[in-house]
Amino acid sequence: MLLLRLFGLILLIQPLRSHEAEVNNISEKTLTGACTLVMCGPVENGLPGRDGRDGREGPRGEKGDPGLPGPAGRTGMPGPPGPVGPQGDNGSAGEPGPKGDTGPHGPPGSPGLPGPAGREGPKGIQGDVGPQGNPGPRGEAGPQGEVGAPGMQGSPGARGPPGLKGDSGVPGEHGVPGIPGPAGPSGASGPQGPPGARGPPGLKGDRGTTGDKGAKGESGLPDITALRQQVGALETQVRRLQHDVSQYKKVEMFPDGRSVGEKIFKTGGFERNFADAQQICTKAGGQMASPRSAAENEAVRELVSLHNKAAFLGITDAKTEGKFTYLTGEPIVYSNWNAGEPNDSNKAEDCVEIFSSGKWNDKNCGEQRLVICEF
């Protein structure tokens, strides 16, 4: 408290210095157990009182001129960081920047798991037979099937035009000698023959009378009728051999074939309509394939599978709808119809085709199908 009052007195005497007031008295007082106090003031005001309690309050001095600014103090140490202020509002969106370059493709992802199998849909109706596909590669020859039972003897066909003259056949073997004919009547004595070998001398006989000269007898050749019969038989055999050789040459015109018993089924791999196929087989000396057993049907099926083409059979119901017969007019003795066949679709299916499965289907005769002949 004392120091505060002293500081106030110092502030009061500062104006006196500005008016060049003289210090007329300096009083020193020593107090036991106290600090030394030096007080300066004008004479007229008197000495300061003890402990500042006995003096009078001097007049208020005039405000002094402002002092010159002191030198700038040293920069203080930075204060501690203030508390973090509240988060400001979001600024306005900036303009979009330019499009960046396309980055490299990422590695392909792992394949996904397969989904569950769908439910089986309803079974569709059977579609029409599609167009004939291109022939597939030729498969290996299968094992030879068993020999089928011999078929029924067919009725003789119409006599065909005479074929080309075949090559001369090999000479036949000599026939057995014919039975000698009955001896003819004795002829008249012939002329005397040449003298025979000299025999042993006989007994001398009596001399006979000389006889009359006889007429000339007939030649002793074999019976001409038997020879003519032998020649006729040989000619028949030659004609048969010539026919077989000619037939063989025509059959060889068809490269692919199958044999069942005494029948041979052949095809050239080309397609024709029913009428043209029938004409081709007839000119070749055969007829269109007409299976009469399962074995014959299998042989025809193999040729169909080999060329991957359905083929016409020599079977039709053109004369009576629904009554299928061979081309000879005989009713069929064997069949292998596909399910739902024959159905005479569009009332225009009078011919029969065989598929690579061996099944039959009635078909329009004007379609093009593989030609297979039988011999």
C-alpha cells in the first residue's frame, strides 16, 4: 500500500520538472527497521509527512508532453496454439477438370460360378424333315453282316432291250461223248481194202468161184442230231456267260456296294427323282433297291449312311393309296416304317425313302434322293 502511494506522488511531481522547478530541500529520514526514502518536491509544499500520512495533497500538475516512443521490444515467444475453431461451411463446387487419359485395363476377373440348370421345357412337336445335308466323310467299313435268308423268287420282268455285244467268252469244256446210235443196216461190200499185215501161213484151201462186185456203202459218221444238241447247249452257255459279263460291267459302274445272299446293292452317290432313278436302274440291268428282309434293309442303310443322303426304295402306293407294293406289283413282305408313318402328308406322298437310321418314310416322288439299285 505504501509503495502505491509513493508511485502516485512520483506521478504528481513530474509536471513540476517540466517547469524547471528547483529542488530546494532534500530530507532524509532514517527509520529503524525501514528502507531509506528520498522524496523531492517544491519548497512551498513542505516536506512530505511520515509514511505519506502527514503531508497535504499537492495541486494536480498539468499534463506533460508525451514522451518519445521507446525502442521496439524484442519479439516475444509465440503463444500456445489457440483452440480449433468450428468447421466452416462447404465452399462452392469448382468447375469440372479436363477428362483424364484412359487408364490401363484391369486384369480379367475370375469366371463366375455356373448357374443352376434350368427346368426342362415342354417337348416340342416333331418338325418337318430338313433339307438334305452335305455328305459327311466316308466312314470305315463295318464288319460283314450275316448272310440273310434267301428272298422269294420274283416274277420275271419285262424283256429289256438287247444289250451291247459282249466280249467272246472262254471256250467251254468238251462235253461227254453222246450215246452211240443204233447200228444201221449192213451196206453192200465195199472195195477191197489195203492188204493187212502178213499173217502166219494158213492151210491151203480149196479154190472158190469168183463173186460179183458190190455197190459203194454209206459213210460211217456219228449221228448228226446228237452233235447239234451239244452245239445248242454250248451256245446257251455262251449267251448266259455273255449276259453275266455284261451285267457285271454295268454293276461296276456303281463304285459303292453291299451284298446280301445273291443280291448286290450298288450306288453311284448321285441323286435323282423317283422316275429317273427307276430308269437308271433298269438300264443298268437291275431295279431300284427293294429290301425284303432286315438284312437287306441293313445293307441299304449302310449305303445311305455312307453318303449321308436319304434314298428312294422301289416301293410305291401310286396305284392304291395306302397299299404299298414293289414295282412288280407284288405287295411288300417287309417294312420298317418310322413312327407315325406313312401319313401321306399333303396327299402327295406316294413313294418311300429310307433314312440313315434304316427307318422308312413316305415321300413326294418328285423330290431328289440317292439312287440305289439292286442286282
